[in-house]
Amino acid sequence: MEKAENTPRNLTSPNHLPEHGLFFAAHSPSCGLHGSTNGRGAAVDGENGKTTILVVDDNSDNVEILRAFLESRGFVVAEARDGRTALARMEDVRPDLVLLDVMMPGMDGWEVCRVIKQHPQLGDTKVVMVTAKGGFEDKMEGLRSRADDYVVKPVDFKELMEKVSRNLAARGSQA
């Protein structure tokens, strides 16, 4: 088993972690975004320079609700319906922020968050857990997985927007 190193990697090649085998899949589906990247390597929408958010949830209704809310506020939204697809999308999209559900089939959101945070090039991506798991121990697991923030479903959209804005501002100050 290989350990994650703090050296740049080619994101299209498998990068092994003991927990599950890969940082990112070798092949990732197209995210439908065609544009350049901003100064931090995040995808931007053509010349508009819009912030990109990756929404990860296995419930398509949740994805569509978050998509409509975020797009109405000027964000570019990419989506994934499971953990492995989310990791593949990270390579294509290079999002500024990830909204990540916990309870998904296969790889859960905690593990997805750990993998993102251990990645030498994308580990500074802000991750906000968006989940129905609102107990104390669940929130502690969020901290252990290195999530940047936590929103409990049903989502209070004012709270969500505050956390999105705060985390995007924090990311911008790190660039």
C-alpha cells in the first residue's frame, strides 16, 4: 500500500490510498463545462469567471433543488450522484467548493471528503457536508474527515448561502 505524498501528481493516473485504492478514477465523465480555469485552477464559465460548485448527492431531487438555487445566484453547478463519480468530477471540474451528502451507496461522503482533503493538488478545495445526519457524533465525524462546514437537511437556504459565501471567501484568501 502506498501512502499519499505531498508532491504534485498527474490527476489522470491512479493514485493509491490504503482505504479504497484511488484518489481519482483514471477515466472521468465529461462535466459539460467548456471553459478555462481561474487562477486557482477552478473551472470557470467561459469569460464570465463564475464560481463552480460540485453538488454530490444520490437523490436527484436534492441535486435539482440545489442546482436551481445555486444557478439562480450565478454559480456554475456540476453534479455527481455517488462518491466515485464525485472524485472523477474533481479532476474535470476543479470546483471552488463541494456540497457533499454523507449517505450514498458505495463510498460515503465522509470517505470522499477524506480523499479530497488528502489530495496534494485539490486538498484546499472547500467541502461543505449537506446531510440529514445532524447528531453530535455525525458532526464530529465531519470534523475528522476534515470537512470545512456542515449543513443539516432539510436545508435552510439562508444558512447554506452563508456557509457557501464564507467558505468561498476563505478559499479566495488562501489563493
